[in-house]
Amino acid sequence: MINGGNDDRELESWDDEQEAHAEALREHVLDFLDENEIDEGTAVFGLVHIALSLAMSGYVMSVDKPSVGGLRMALDRLGKDFADIIRDAKKSAEEFLAETKAALEENDEG
């Protein structure tokens, strides 16, 4: 391996940890939405704004001399990351739809 074995294992471990955090956060959010009867459209809009605010604050706290230009570049990178996530979701849309329909049908039967 070019980067050595440890880099791949560390990246995989980091990915697993991020996935676990995302799933825990997802469960908290879904519980909150259910308890407060908040619809998905409102939730998505609010969560995007929260993510944006977190990213902007993260930029300011992570650099010695925050600047408007630096923040704009950080937002450009975030926009590209969001675009990548959406592109991946589009690629797996058929699989997602099939799995979701199957889970809903299973729920109806159970």
C-alpha cells in the first residue's frame, strides 16, 4: 500500500465513528421531530441552517485570523461537500426507495 496499512485502518475507524455519531444524532432528531410533531420540510430547512451555522462557527474558531474571504472559501468547500452528498443520494435513490418501501410495508404488516 502506498500510504501504509495504518492510514487505511485509521480512515476506516474514523468513518465508523462518524457514522455512529451521525446515527445517534439522527435518532435524537427523529425523536424530537416526533415528540414536537414537526414535519420533514420544516426539519430539513432548520437542519440545513444549523449545519451552516455550525460550519461557519467552526471556521471562525479553527483559524487564528478569521476573514470574510476565508469564511467564503470555507462555505464554498461546504457547498461542494453538500453537492457530493446530494449526488451520492441521487445515485442510490432507487436502492433507498426500495429499502424504505420494504421497511414501511414490514411496519404495516407488524
